[in-house]
Amino acid sequence: MIKYNVLAVSGVKLGNVNRLEALAEGTDINLEYTEMNKSKALDSFKSNNPDLVLIETESDSDHSELNLANEFQQINESTPVYFLTKDPLKLKNGSNKDSYLQYPVTKHDFTNTITQTILDYRKKNGVNTQIKEAPFQRNVQTHSFFVKIGNKLKRVETNKINYIEVQEKYCSVNINNRQIHVKIALKDFLKKLPVDKFVRTHRNFVVNTAFVQSVNLGNNTVILEDREIPFSRTYKEELMNQLNLI
């Protein structure tokens, strides 16, 4: 699987990396973190040679992020720099209007923007772009994978999966009250699923949003037809975005 290496520079605090991890998890984006410290950030940039730099900022920013972005561009102008912010007006005097993502952002938009920007820059700078598109381009209705059961390989259509649960060393795939056990880490399993339908709600659970009937905000559970799935604070924002909350 093609991986896009993104250097994430936190202008907030490293305690917020869970929010970025929730957006990138299960996608083709590989995040490498560094602090909002000029020396450390530039060293990370030079050593990692990322496909894109993502700078997370606060609304009361002193614009040091913009100065750092200029430093990155001076080292390698073929590496795009994007900002992740709640208040893009703070960047309007120093950042192109198309170079930021505004919170809240869905996993689909986050992945789409990052990967397409990388591909556009590669094309612009003559880098080989003959690579596979990211998983979100796949047709969800026909997407499937195979699992080994005994001496046979069985096809599993992802649009029929209700939810996935971690059980010891296995992932339990639940399809209409039937379970298929797959020996794979949940984070790796997510990479094989359509990102616009499956969302992680908890460190041990992933749900297919097509089967979500309701969400109980009182006890932090997602209600499917015959099961209540917990969701944690780490993944709540992405869950709300994925459910297209109005």
C-alpha cells in the first residue's frame, strides 16, 4: 500500500495528537510528529523528507507558524505546507486561501485534501505520479476482501459488515449476527476498509455507519440494530463528522 509521509507540526500542544491520529488512522497517511520549535521542526523536516507538512495552529497564534512554513519552503519548495486551524482568518495575510483545512473536518475531506495536494505537487515538480489512488476512491458497494477459513479463502463484502470488535489477538467481523475471526491488528484492518463508511469509535471497535440507528450521548454509545457499541472521547469528533451531523 502506498503511504504518504506527513510531518505534523503542533502549534497547539502534543496532547492534541489524538485528534490528528483519529483523522489519519486507517488511511494512506503516515504521520510523524514534531514540536512547534524552529530548530526541532527544521531538523525533522530535513531528516524525514516528508511528502507534506501539516501545521496545527491556535486562533491566538503569533504567526510563528507562517514564518516556519516559509523556512520549510526555502529548504524545499516542492514540499507543500498545509495548516490545520479553527480560525483561518488569522492566516489570511500570510497563507494562500487554499493552503489550510478548517476544523471540524471529516476523515474523508482530510484524506482527500492531503493526498490530492501531494499528487498535484508531484505532478507540478515532475515527480513520478504513476501510483495508486488512496482507498477512499474505491467503490464501497463492490469492495471486498478475502479471509482464510480452514483450507478456503472466503470473500467478505465490506458493505455487509455491521461492526468489528477486537477480541484478544483477533478482530471479530460481525455480519448479521455471524462472526468471522481474523488475526490482524485493528489499525491494519482499517487500512483495508473504505474510509467514508467505517469509523473507529473506540480502541476496540469500528462501526459501519450505514448500520448506525442512533447515538446515545448520555452514555457514549452507538446503537446498531442489535448491539450498543461504546465510543470514546478520542474518536467522538470523527464519529460525529462521519455521521453527517446537522
